[in-house]
Amino acid sequence: MKCILDPINAETKKRRLEEFQRRCREAGIPVTNQRRIVLEVVLGMHCHPTADQVHASLKVRRARISRATVYRSLESLVLLGVITKACHPGDVVRYDARLEPHHHLVCLECGDVVDIADPEITPPTLPDMSVFGFEVKDCRMQLRGVCRRCRRKEKRR
Amino acid sequence: MKCILDPINAETKKRRLEEFQRRCREAGIPVTNQRRIVLEVVLGMHCHPTADQVHASLKVRRARISRATVYRSLESLVLLGVITKACHPGDVVRYDARLEPHHHLVCLECGDVVDIADPEITPPTLPDMSVFGFEVKDCRMQLRGVCRRCRRKEKRR
DNA sequence: ATACGTGCAAAGCGTTTGCATTTCT
DNA sequence: AGAAATGCAAACGCTTTGCACGTAT
């Protein structure tokens, strides 16, 4: 079984950047260099970076973008629907660049989340929650437990 | 269809408090008044309170427990496995007193999460992720989208 | 008696905001 | 030209921590 997802590939990245520009035009907000670069970096990062991790990753790429702008850019990318906020057990906001349906392994010890694909557990259609006035946009399974690293730590005690 | 879950009932509360005391003894940590009262309050609150909401709720009940102790008590209750950290898209830690399997409606606009039960979408057995060294303890479906209140707000624009 | 928990206040971080300046449309 | 975004630094809010004291085992 292979189900931990690979990084987003070059072709998908290109498509996502085009979609970002299209949505900016639709929403009438400027396509700034900063926003584009932030998106590029997030698409290239491992799963669910924090704003600060994105900022650090920008530094490595020699792109000088202030911390405040990184926060604001990520927020506008969420509003554009180009990325989403990941649901984590911790107290730091994390972002998820993967839009296609997938699931998460959540470690309840360290808060780490890993993307997985497992068609077996995915329901074929989105459940209807309109009785509650709720519009379902996507559906993700969280498999919560303890990751390898944390299990090792536990054994050591 | 009825699937938004009712508050935890009196009988269950009693059982949960007993379990808490038992686990304290097992772990060799003291059963203090503060920890017990914090648990009582969390069991009585609507879904996924923040530490500060718990603290406020304690005030209403005329229980003077310092904010720091509330934070520490909640953390020890998590370690004891008596409550869990809820997985939210926001930047504040939220707690979940419901241990039995259930699912969540997550509003991506306001970050609100509502407990639901829907056996139709619940997989019969926990998927095996031991290939990744991951021990699955529970499995929750997140139906992410927009809640009634936020949809109304959108229409007003 | 001893180890652990509690309360208080201060420190620590992640995040947001006000304002002058720059950039995009 | 006008509207919106950026950078900086300061402010803000949630959470943790150091320390003296209190409490459970």
C-alpha cells in the first residue's frame, strides 16, 4: 500500500499559479509579486506549513518579504480559495496547499499532520448537511493517533 | 435526519468523572479540586471550548481558579486521555470532551465546529496505518464548508 | 514529610494593526 | 490618478513559566 502523498508536481504548480491569477482578476484584487511568490513557495513546501515556516522558506529563496505581508498574503490566498487553512490540534495556524480530496494522519502528541490518500475510506459522495443550513465543500478523514517518532519517545520513558 | 449531538448527559458525566479519578490513581497524579472542577465544567459546555471560555465558565459557577491553572489542568486532562484537543482551522487551542466516535462540521469562514453523528459515513473499522509506524486511535470525518450564519453574511454583501 | 499543584505576575510568541510609502490597475 | 498592498514597528492576545506558597498522598 502506498498512500503518503508526494509533493505537488511541477505541472500542477503551473496550473495552480494560473488559477490564482484568474481568480485575482475575477475578484478584482491585484496580482502582486509577493502574493505570487508566497503561493509558489507554499506549493513547494511539505504539508501544512505555518506562516513563519513560509517566511523562513522565502528567506532561503532570497525573497525579502516582510512577516506581516506573508501573513496577509496567506490570508488572501485562503479568501481566493487557492489554499485552505488546515485543521490542526495545535495553537498555530497552518495552511494546506493541496486542494484535491485527501486525508490526514494527525499525531495527538506532537500535532504533526501527514497527507494520505486512501480511496477505501473515502465516501463516494459528499454527505448532505443542508438540513442544518450547512454547505459542504469538502470532506476529510482524520486518523488521529500517535506517530512513529512520538511512539519511540514513549518507549524510552 | 437527526445528527447534531446533544450535550453530554448527567449519567455519562458521572461515569467520566469516575474514570478521571481512576486514571489519576493509575498515573499517580493527585486528584485536585481544580482539575476535577475543570473537567466537570468542560463536560457541561457546548462543543470545543477554548481555555479562556472554560475559565469564564468557571467564574459563572463561582469557582475561582486562576487562568494558568485552567491551562495546566486542561493539558493534564489531555495527557490522562480524559478529553482531547479538537482539530480546528484557527489559532486557538480548543478541547473536545466527547470521546465516543463522532464527526465534525467545520466552518472555514468562522472556524466554528459542530459535533455530528452520522453512522452512514463512519467506516466500520479503523484503517491500519502501521506501515507508517502510525498507531490510529480514532477516526473523525471533517465536513468542511460554510455554516448557516456565514452564508447569510455572504448574501448580504 | 515530600512531591506535586496552585496563584500571581511577568515573559514569550504568533498574529494583527496603524501609518507612511510603494505598487498595481 | 486612485485604490490597494507593502514594510516597519508597535500593539495585541493566547499561552507558558518562575517562584513562593498550599495541598494531596
